[in-house]
Amino acid sequence: MTARTDIAVVGSGAAGTAAAIGAARAGRTTLLLDQRPAMGGTAGWSGLTTLCGLYDDDGQFLNDGFPREFAEALGEAAPVRMGRVWVLLYRPEKFRDVAARLFSATPGLQTRWSTPLTDVVVEGNRIVRLNGINVVAVIDCSGSAEVARASRAECLATTATTQAPAVIFPLRNVARELNTPAAVAQVLLALARAGLPPLSFQPNLEPNTITVKFTGRSDQVRGVIAFLQQHVPGFEKCRTPLLEFAPAPRAGRMIIGQYVLTGADVLAGRKSPDAVARCAWPIEQWSADGVARFRYLTPGAAYEIPARSLRAARVENLFMAGKTISADEDAIASARVMGCCLATGAAAGALAAQYLESSRTQ
């Protein structure tokens, strides 16, 4: 007999975790698939240590429900202000632990790790099987629109001119103050004079440790660390525990939905009659040479993401969350952050569950 599930979720990062738990809590049998050997996605495995997009300008939660539940379960720190925005510091291993506990406590939710997407069968305008499993609805939380690619749903894409990947790694034993733009500029100037790519520093909950986002190639990381040790005071004893380095994508492919969220929507703080999530993160774009461009909303403003941006335009039972929502290259540069991914994931799980209910009554 062919296996069956009500809802299949592909990808177990912030969006996939929220989508799978939301769908299962709505009483739907749910199967979560991920090509990694364990849950966490970018949030749990890339080296990121700041959970962005949870808060408004006053440091208050933008979205109640699952995003707040998950953030409070991380429970290691209060939000901190970083420049003009608020972020939550976290440990990647704690993110994975919280997700694992929630999965275990959710009836009707099954997981399959080390399971790449190999087969998607579409009949008419509906996905009917995924990896040989009969499905009623699918939520693409892969971050790169893998379900859409396999089902030939229409997509938009980002490029390295605005969403260049970064190599993220912890750097320990740093004895230098890096809390001001002037202090960071001194380090960046030394790198630039040596002809090395720029990097940025973010706080880390581990003592005497910072998180580094490096815009160069993976094979340049060791050389950059050696340069810092030899030429920049305060970095003489710095080291990283990582043995391998891999670039983490910021964004990739977005599925065209019933509505395409735009950068103009973001900057205008536009509201929507079918809103399912709120976000106030700036449009954050990174070029391939490491130059960042931030475009901020009006102080106090937040924009709303409509349910139509979480439903594929041409595949009736395909939903999306996180980095794959229906958004243009500007809008996804804001909506891709983890706090927003948690919110759109939870919304996509609820929308998929509602779709099952409506399809059974028709």
C-alpha cells in the first residue's frame, strides 16, 4: 500500500519547523522531510547566532503565536539592539534542541532526515505524490523552492548582486572592542589595505566569542584569520573551532503566488486584508563584493504579508513559507529573516490545514 500523509513539509529550518508543527497541531497528519541528517536548516547549522525579524522598533514581538512561543523557548537572552534593529541572540544547538522537543511533543508529526526530494508527481494543477507518498497538500520551506522546481511551478530568483552568500563562523579569544562602527572600521580598513574581502561582526552568547560573516570564498577564511592574528591588535589569539567552511545562502528562489509582495509594499508598511504575518526588518541586500545596502521602513512602521503570497499561483495545493514566499528581489531581502520565517511558516501550516478542510467539503 502506498504511504499517505495529509501535508508534506519540505525543509526543517525556521519556516519548516513552524509549518510542520502548525499543520500537525491543526489535526493533520504531517510529514517533514529534510536532506540534512537532523532538523535546524540555516538557523541550526549555518553558524548564525542572531534571530532577526521578531521585533518592532520598540523591541516588542511583531507576531504572537508560534514565533513568540519558539523565541521564548530559546530562553537564553533578552532581545538586544543592534544598530537600528532588535535581535535575539541564540545558540544554534539550542535552536535544534527546541525544535526537536517540539517535534516530539506534537502528535501526528513524522520526520524523515537525510531524505532529499527525488520525485514530485503533478496531476492537473495539484501535487498528488512526493517521494512516492500520496499527499493532499505540500508546503515548500526548502529555501530554494525545491518542490516548485520539481513541479515546474513558476519562480522568481535572487542574484549575487543583492543576496550574495556568506561564510559564517565563530571566532574565539578576541580581545578587542568591536561594539562601535569606528572600531569595526579599523579592522575593515586593515583587511582592505591587504586586498582581502570584507567581513562583519555580530554578537555571540559564548564568552570571548564573536560571530563573523565573511563575504569571500570558503578557501579564503583561513588566510583571513591568519591575517587578523598577525596584523590586527586584539586578534593575536583568535581561533575558530570549525574545520570546514561553507557559504550560507541568504535567499535563492521564490515561488510566484497569488500575490507577489514587493519592495514598495515593504517600505510603505503596506497592510493587507488577508494578512497572516507582520515584519519590520529593513530591505537588507549584500553584493558579491561584500557591500551592504539597508533600506529602512519609516520608524514605527511594519508591513503585512498576505495569505496570497503563501499560496502558489498555478499549483492549487502548494504553499510556501520562509525564503520561498511569493516576493520580489527587494521584498525577500526583508522577509527572509528568521523571525519572519517562523511567522510565515506557522501561517502556511494553518493555510494548508484549512485547504484540506475546504477540499473535503466541496
